[in-house]
Amino acid sequence: MSKLSALTFTKNTGVKHTATVVFFHGSGANGEHMREWVHLMAKNFSFPHIKVIYPTAPLQPYTPAGGLLSNVWFDRADISQDVQEKLDSVEKIEVEVRNLIKNENEAGIPVNRIIVGGFSMGGALSFYTGCKWERNLAGVFAFSSFLNNNSVVYQDLRNISGKRLPPLLQIHGDSDELVDLSWGQKTFNQLKSLGVSGEFHIMERLGHSINKRGMDLIKEWIEKLLPDV
């Protein structure tokens, strides 16, 4: 399994970089595509003091694509909430994500000044990251995203009651043809029942995509959680 490629596009224009946002793309895309898409929808998705990183997922066989090589964060048996997670694949990307966060720490950015988020599978990776692997993050956002039923994320959260969890911003289109709105809502409600605080916003007439209104919400939320220091 190849390592993720951390394509870093620094958009901070201030004197110093004091925080980081990591934006994970969906299955089959790449970091550069995600960056272009974000800036098409939110032309001013930049921050004076925040570096935004758009990594590219490893190229690996992807079962829903018939085993063809694809840039995906982890493999899965099917695009369904009812299948079991491929935990060996998830554990491999955990190592890469932890290294990415460690690199930011070594550059002077503490964990509580880092937000992770993503679209579709990238949002699912963000759930793993902030709700299971690194709970001291400043926040987690997810657009058109999901966790499978009985996910290990839920299982872990049941065993850590009372501990701090990063706030969540979750956004989903009501016409999503790939990840049904009910799947996104179920994920949010389950996380909330296990101690995650956050917001769930429904985008009217939006399919499996991002949009300007949703990206504006994410930008405002990031600015609130990561003020300049």
C-alpha cells in the first residue's frame, strides 16, 4: 500500500501560521481535485493564519470498483451501511494520518489547533480520526459522509464516556443519490448519542456533492474554532 501524498497548498497570508485544516477528498479523487472543487464553490476558502492541506489517498485495490486500483483512504466491501468495515485497511491509513498530524505538531502546530474534515469517504476518515484516533483535535467536519452500522468508532465511544470529543459539523444534501440523507443523519444521531456535540445541516436539492452554502458554513465554523492567536 502506497503512502498518502500530502499535497500542501498554503493559503495563509499572515505573518505566522498558527493552525491547520486537513481536507480529505472522496473516493477516486485526489487532493488537487478537492482543492479546485472547494475553491470553485467557495472562492475565498483561505485564512490569514491557517494552512489548508489537501492530501491524496493511497492508490490501492478498491472492492466496490471490482478491485481496480483507486485513490481511496480505505477499502470496503460495498457502498452500504450494513457491511462490516475492512479494519485491516482502516488501520493502515491510521498510521498515515497520525504521521500527517505528527508532522504538523513538529512544525509547531498543537493538536488542538488542527481541524480535519472531508467529503464522502474523506468525511468518514475524519470521523475515524477525530472520534477514535485523535480526540484532542479542534474539530471535525464532514460533507455527504457516513459511518457503517456497528462501526468501531461507535464501539470505542461507548467505552470512553466522559472524555473530551472534538465538535462536529456535518452537512448532507437531501437528494444524495449515493449516500442517502438518512444514512448521514443516522451517523450524526449515533455519534451525538455517544457524546459528540455538533450541528447537522441539510442542503435542499443537493445530490452527492458540495455546494457554496455548505462551504460557507464550514469556513465560518473553522474561523470560530481556530481564531488567530
